[in-house]
Amino acid sequence: MDAIAEWESGWAAFDRSADGEVPFERAAAAIDELGIRLRDNYPYFHPAYAGQMIKPPHPVALAAYAMAARINPNNHALDGGPATAALEREAVAQIASMFDYPVDCLGHLTSSGTIANLEALWIASRVRPGAAVAFSEEAHYTHGRMCSVLGLPTVVVPVDARGRMDVARLASRTDKDRIGTVVATMGTTASGAVDPLHEIVELAAMRGWRVHADGAYGGFFRIIAQASEARMEAAPWLALADADSIVVDPHKHGLQPYGCGCVLFRDAAVGAYYKHDSPYTYFTSKDLHLGEISLECSRAGASAAALWATLRCLPLTAAGLGRGLLASRAAALAAFDRACALPALTPVIEPALDIFTVAPLARGARDRASDVSARTQAAFDALTAHESDPLYVAVWRLPRSLGSLALPDVVWDREECAVLRSVLMKPEHRERAAAIVDRMATAAV
């Protein structure tokens, strides 16, 4: 008897008929058909897949999620999921500690990084009513979209040759008095570039701006930022402790199933902005219900259970969850070093995390963006279509504003230049990185 069945057996027996009860044969046929339909996917589990930010959740997370989902708790009001609400608080506290946030900070899980960023920007709009939100031109599009939803003006800041926010350009703006919040991206989704958060918080302190750190993709790299073998600039990561709010996605490098995001606020007093009343909801306890500090209502308690169980096995340390991050980081560095040794390829941006970008452009050669783009597409098609050993990477439409800095030898006959991009987020990529680059070089000829 499993743990959940044992718990259920402690209650008085009753005639338990499932809603919409179906014959076993019909249920089995539906599951069998689903198994066939699910084969229409890319091999996200395999190191041959290095296209997007997808990899399997940890087996512990899957088991914990399935176990809790049988109860189907709702982490909104405490009577909907008292056990998983406690697990969520414990897991969120560990994430906050990872960022050196104060123990009395405010935070909770969300259904996605998009919702987590929405909450952070919504709080910013309440603290700085009507003020603009500034973010880099390489920031995730969700910030512009959510500012539109919230009715907030925006300021788009150019980036430098490494894809990071150009803080000097931010500081020199003539309309800087419009700004209320600056979003620093801790790992852009295109190239993995990390904004210089330490410089941003220093400037923001002088200007009276709030700072929101979007670590949806890269946030967990805080664990290894000071490890010598990671070859990372530690200063931006140490500055996370000074950000007013932080977002991180456990469903990426936290090894969780979709969807599991997290938002943190350094000052717990912002919880007052969430205040609302639901006369039939928050009655079972005088303790704070998670629904009282979140924009979402129903949220899967199973997500909290999965994250909590994972962190019990892989704590947020270099020797715990950090082992996989170090492997992914090593893979990106190996790919970059290999590309630098091949005359037919030109790296676009030196990896700051585990995303590798490269152009099929001979070192030092002058070539048109349209021709580079054509070779990129041909290489992508050839790698994907390989009969016995396909390799799945991605194409990045590099904008001219960044590309003219990162690839100065390109002749810009169009506003975008397609280049190859790979996300080396699986530990297995460490041993395969050089071979992946070699295959890119061969396919690009």
C-alpha cells in the first residue's frame, strides 16, 4: 500500500465512484493512444536536443508531483492545501536564501515566469504609479507585453556587444525622470547575456528607481557564480541581494515540471498591495494564506510538493543542484572554445551561462547578412534532417542593433541576420559540446 492510499484508508469506507467512470478497456485504449500521439515530439530528454530551454524534470520531482496530485491540493486558501502550502513556504524560503534575501521577505510560487514577472511589474506600478519601466532591447518580450497590460510606459535601453544592458546609455537618458523601475535580465533567452546588475542597483540607488531582476532563466546560476571553474563574473549575481524583486523559474534549471515560477520581494510590506477580501475563502486559519499575497487564485499544490522534494535531494548548493549547472556551464565554455578554433565559424557572444551562439561566418571575412542567414538555415535543415543522427539546435534572428556590435564583419543588407543557437542545459552536453560544434561547422559549409 502506498503512502497516499494508506492515508485514504484511515477514513470511513464509502462507495467510491469516480466522476465520469469509464470501463477499464476504454481508459486503457485512451492511454495507449496518448502514448502514440506523444511520440510527435522532439527528443527533449536526449543530448541530441539542444534547441530550446526544455529538459526532463528530475524523477524525484515527477514522483512527488504525481503523489501530491492524487490529492489535488490548491495552494490558494489554507483549507485547500495546508500541507503543500507549508511545503511551498519552505521551498520559497530556500530560494530566497540562495539570493541572500532577508528571512522576512515576501514570496510565493506561480504558474509561470510570465505571471511571476507580471506580479513584480504590478507591484512596481503600485509603488511608482505612472512611472515608466526600463528594460534592455534583449529583455524577454513579456516585459513589454505586461507593461501594455498594466498600462505602463516603457523605456527600451540599447545593449552592448555582449548583449547586456548598456548602463551608460541608461544613465545618460534625458527622460530618466520618467523611469520608476529598471528590469535587469539575469540571462537573456536569446544568448544568455547577464545584465550588469551591480551597476544597475548602484545607479538606481542614486536615482530612486526600483530594480527588478528577471532571473527566470538564469537565476539558479547564483549557486555557482563564485565557483572558479564556472568562469563567471560574480558581481552581478551578488547584487541580487539588493534587487527589490526577483523572478526565477524552477521549471527550467530547478528541474521541475511545467509550470512552476517564483517571485520574491525584498520588502514584505508590499504585501499590502495584494490585500483583498473573499468572505468564504480565508476562514480556516488566522495565518497568512498564500492567496492573500498572489494575483493568481487556484495554483497546483503539487508544484510545491515537487519542488520541496527535489530540494531535499538536491539542495541549492554547488554540491547539490549546482553540479548540473556546472556541467552545463562547462558545455557552453567548451563549445565556445571549440568554435574559436574553427576558422569557418564565428561565435556571436561569449557565453555567460549555458547558451551558445555562433555564425557560419569565416573568421575575419566580410559577408552579407543575407548570405550568413542562408548558410544558417541550410545548416539547421541539414542537422535536423540527418537520417541516423539528427541534431536539434535553434535559429536566432540576431537584430542589427546588437549584431553590428557583435559581428562587425557582417555587411548589413537586412535588419536581421540568422545565426545558430544551442541551449546546452543538460549535463550530458558537457562531453558532447565540441562534437556539436564540429557538426555545425560541417553543416554550414
